[in-house]
Amino acid sequence: MAEKITNSFHSALGATKETLGKAVGSEQLMASGHAEKAQADARAVGQHTMQEGDKSYQRVQGSVDEAARRAKATMGAATGNTKMQTEGNFHETSGTARKPTNQ
């Protein structure tokens, strides 16, 4: 969250410098503002991409947990192994909880 605020601040500061540079006729200030805004915007896009990648990973991991649950619960029930069946039910809870929070 702090990075998002920092990026927003630098993006706004860069835009202000760029506008001020145009107003006073300073190409150096205008270029400096443009560069600062572009860097802040690029960092914001990178952060967003990383967050989406992590959410995708968590969704996949949730699906894997659910599949493992089904396999263990089914095998436990078929063989009468209550420990395996209980482990399968635990994986169901873990996988189901993980998926919706990362939609």
C-alpha cells in the first residue's frame, strides 16, 4: 500500500513539474517532470502485474488442493482409511478458502 501511495505521489509531482516547466518555458524542468511521472507509472504497472500473478498462482494452488482432497477422500473412503479421508477433507477446506479470496 505504501508503494502505491509513493507511486501516486511521484506521478502527480512529475505531472506538476512538467506543467510548471511548460508554463515557465523550462525544458529541463518539463523533461524532469515527464521522466519522474513515467518512472512512477511504470513502477505502478509492475506492481499490479506482480499482484495479479500472485492471485493467479493462489487460484491454481487452490484448485490443486481441491483435487488432492478429492483423491485422498475418495481413496480413504474406498479403503476404509479414516485418517486419509480426514486429510482429504482438510485439503478441501484449504483449497476452497484459497480460491475465492483471489478472484
